[in-house]
Amino acid sequence: MLLRESPLLDGARRARRLPHGVVALIVAALMPFVASFLSVPLLVFVYRFAPAILENEIGTLMLSLLPAFSGIFFLLWLWVRAVERRPFATLYHYPANEVWGFSWQRVLFLYGRGFLSGVGLILLTLLLLWVLGVRISLQPSESPWTQRLLLVILVIPAWVVQGAAEEVLTRGWLLPVLTVRHGLGTGLFASAMLFAALHVLNPGVTPLALLNLFLFGVFAAWYALREGSLWGICGCHSAWNWALGHLLGLSVSGASVGGSLLRLQLEGATSLTGGAFGPEGGWGVTLSLLLAWGVLLFLPSRAPRLAG
């Protein structure tokens, strides 16, 4: 199947009115900031009336991720309903009588496969770093492993929302709109560039980190187009961040996310370890993404096709 024939693009093709590519890029760039602004009243309320929530790592992480990223879903829903005049579910591809393009069993399979792929990519990155000479050591932790394991499990929903919000915005909405209006090359390049640009203010960001974010954007777009939906790449994206921060205790795009099952320390050249930005700022992630993209190129596509 050619990528430009992917069912993921069908929703944009059915829209009554699609914005020009420049407008779409501006809207996509503004949405995360507007969503964060909309979450301020809730954060103020919690700080004023329920400060105990902020005294534990789970509460802090939930408040830092759920309100703002949930706001992206809300703003996208408003946009596609009011401007493009199409159902929000078309961002996932939505034939009649099915759940966002697939049966529930298929959804769980695709999401689960994507989640395992995300964890696998992080483990592949560690293996590559070790092969390249990076010293990986396990640091002691003061809390019992059962407590750490519980935390790791409880924070999964926050990362599920975070990963899905970024994917719906960049690969579910922006990529199809740009592709339908201006061609596949423009859609792939511009959506990946915007994804990287949205992280440009993160702590410790470097040119190599931005390159890796761009490569992840291309990989994610390729994954979603070949699969014909967002379910798999949503799982992959969420698992990537969750495994990096909470399984291994490493920085996620320059941010320390709190408690983790393990606390790994990487010692080696900054160009490999990523320095303050974490592994996503090093060549290990570059290589793992290129390998993953190579696998996608050779695997047969099994995206569903619509009749008529």
C-alpha cells in the first residue's frame, strides 16, 4: 500500500473545509500553549484548596500532564467540528459500525503492540549505547521496590493521555491535513518539524536532540500511515516516555519525571548519552530510530482499506 492511500488520510479528505497548510501549522503550534493556559484555573484551585495532591510524585505528575494534554483533545474537537465540519473520530479513521476504524479486539492488539514497540525501542537504545562504550550503572534507591513498582503502574494513564494528545495533534490532524492539501512529502516533513519545534524550549535541548525529535516525527508518521490509524503509534509514544522515565529513571526530553522502578546512570560522551536532555539527545536514539524506520520499510503493510 502506498502511504498516500492510507486510510488515516480519509478523514481529512471528507472534511467540508480544510485550512491552508500555513494556517494548520499555526493552529497546531498554538494549541499546546492554549491548552496549558486553560489548565491554569484547575492548577490554581488544587494549589489553593488541595495542596496535599502536590506532596507526592503521582499527584504532581498527573497535574503536570493530564489537564494540559486533555485540553489539546478539547481544542481539536472544537476545531474539527466548527471549522472542518467532521467528527472528531475521523482523526483516527472511523468507518461506520466500528470503533475508530477497528473492533475493540483489534484496537487492544494494535495499542498493545505499539506499547511493546515503544519499550523495545528504549531497550534497543540502551543496548546500542552499551555497544558504543557508554557505562550503564544501577543507582541505589531508598524506597522499597514494591512501592516503586506501584508508582510505575499508577502513572501509566498520565502518559497514555500525553502520548495520545501529541499524536492526535501532529499525526492524526496536522499530517493528514497537510498531506491532503499539499502532498505527502510536505505532510511528513512539516508535521515532523513542528513536533520537534514544540520541544525547543525543553531543558537541555541541543541540535542533536531536535534532530532526534524530527526523526521520531518521521518514524511516527510512517508508522501511523502504514497502519492506517493512530492506535499503534499512540501506544508506542506513551510507552517510550513511560519506559524512559519510570522504568529506567532517565530524563524524558530534558525533564525528570519523578519516581522510577530503576535508577540508571549513563556515563560517557554527551553526544551518546544526551547529557541533561537524556538519551533522546544522543546518537543512540538516532540509531535506534533509523533501525526502526528501516524495519517499517521492509515489513508488509496491513492497513485496512475502505470499500467505495
